[in-house]
Amino acid sequence: MSKMLSSPPGQGISRRTVLAGVAAGLAGATFLPRAAFAQAKVIRISTPGSADEWQSKALVKFKESLEAAAPGKFDVQIHFNGTLFGQGTEIEAMQRGNLEVAMISPQDITELIPEYSIFTTGYLMRDAAHLDAVYDGDIGKEYKERVAKDLDLQIVRSQYLGSRQVMLREPKDVKVPADLAGLKLRMPGSEAWQFLGNALGANATPLSFEEIYLALQTGTIDGLENPLPDIISNKFYEVAKGVVLTNHMVSNTFFTFAGGFWNSLTDEEKAQIEAAEAEAKAFNDAGVLGTEKEGVAFLEGKGVTVVTPDVAAFRKKVLDAFAGSDFAKSWPPGLLERIQAA
């Protein structure tokens, strides 16, 4: 007598019956080709920002959109707070093949293509719409082609980061650049960022983004400059109580792929990525613009003193500093006028 599998009384099924059923099922099954089980392409994304920033939320939007449009093709892995690669090290990581995507700034590009320092000039862009007119038009096409050729990086889209303001640990009635004299103002470490910080009238101090909160808390720095949405999402208002609305740079960041990875993709995969990033950019830009509108009221509600300086005085000092710098000597003839006219 065959040994019975454990089952409720009256519902016994013999081992022979089970095996026969399995064999019949296998005989009728349609087997997928081996390629169907191929591993999804991993896209590692590194950002220095917290998960609460609009740019970070947009990365989640990108992941959701891409994985929904191309199920099983991609595995998007997002690393926040510089936990995979620190700010400023992403380009080298992509060029070595250790990273697929990063949010790269024009200042990062300038470190490697000096004449593109023109795009790091303070008071250059007028607003988010002007940014898109520049980077989505002929100038942007030339920019992306040069970056791809010289740096082996593929810029997919520019995203709005926000209009940058000065935030101080202690409130100060800043009206003109001279009022920032002697203050240690945190800036990213690149030469172009440091130049901008000094042009504003402060003492530019290099520090990674991930270290700002503690540095403000301990008094290692006197302030920073960032768009209001980033100031809010990173809760810098907990350790800094003054904001000066200098609006010294309408800034952006580039959603950028490592060239080697990008070139390994099919045209269909590239189109799927571009479509997902278009959704992510729209989500990001709307979020940043919305937060900027409410930012001053939000910060004042947190006990932050917000002052409006003589912006014309800041604009003149910054533009004069850039125009008289070594940076300007390398600017392509006519490019400044083309940017202003976009």
C-alpha cells in the first residue's frame, strides 16, 4: 500500500497521484527562453541630499516611473546623504564605472571644462524658465555634446534646484556685500563655488553638504548658501536663525549617466529612461517652485529672521568679480550674449 501524504481525513492523495499530476503539468507548460530570466540592469544613483529634498523625491519618482514602464528591465537603487559617494566625487566614480547616475552641477563640470565657468556666474539666469530655455535649447545641446565627448558623461536633463540665498547662524541685518565681511560661509569645494562665496563678500569655506548641520551647530561655520527648499528639507533652520534673500544664483543640477553605461543601452531603453526623467523633472520643478513661494513664511514661523538686502549692490559686486576674473578669459566669444538672449 502506498504511503499517504498528510491531509485531512477523507482527502488522502497518493504520492503516485501527486507525481503524475506534476508530470502532466510540466508536459503542458510553456518554458520561457533563458533571456527572460536575465538579471535587471542595476542603476545606482548617488546624491548628497536627504530623502526629503525635492531632488531626492524626484529620484524616487524616476525609479517608480522607469520600473513601471519597463518591468524587470531595471533595478534602480538610490543612495541618499552621500552614503555611496560623497559630494564632488561622483564624476570620477562614474568614469571608473563604479556609479551609473549622479546629480551633477555646472560647477562640477567647470572643474574639468574651464571655459564652462560661464555657467557658474552669479546672477546669470533669470528664473527656472530661463534655465530651461538655455539647457533645453541649442546651447544645452552643445553643452551636452561637449560633456559627452570630453568627460564620457551623458546629461539627460537639467532640473531646477532653486534660487540660492544666504543663511546665517546668527541673524544679521545684511544690506550690502560688505556686511558679510569676515563671515565663514560654507560653499562646496570647487574653485567656482569658492569664487562665488568670496564674490558675495564673505570668506568662502569648503565643506561637504553632509557636514553642514553639525558645522552650524558647533559654530565651525557662520552660514551657508542654498535654495530655500533645501534649507527647509534639511532643517537647517534648527541651527541657523537668519536668512538674507540675495537671490544670487538661479541654480540647477543635471541628471547624468555614466557614458559607458548609457552607451550600453538600447535605443528603446534610452527612450524609457528619458521619459521617466521627464516625469521626474516636472515633479521636481513644480515642488521646488511651490516650496519657494511658501519658504519665507515657513522659516519665519520657525523663528528665522528674514531680511531683503540691496540686491543690486550684490549683483554688481558679483558680476564685476566674475567679469574681471581669470574665468572670464576663457569664456567662448558670444556665449554670454546667447545665454542672456535665450
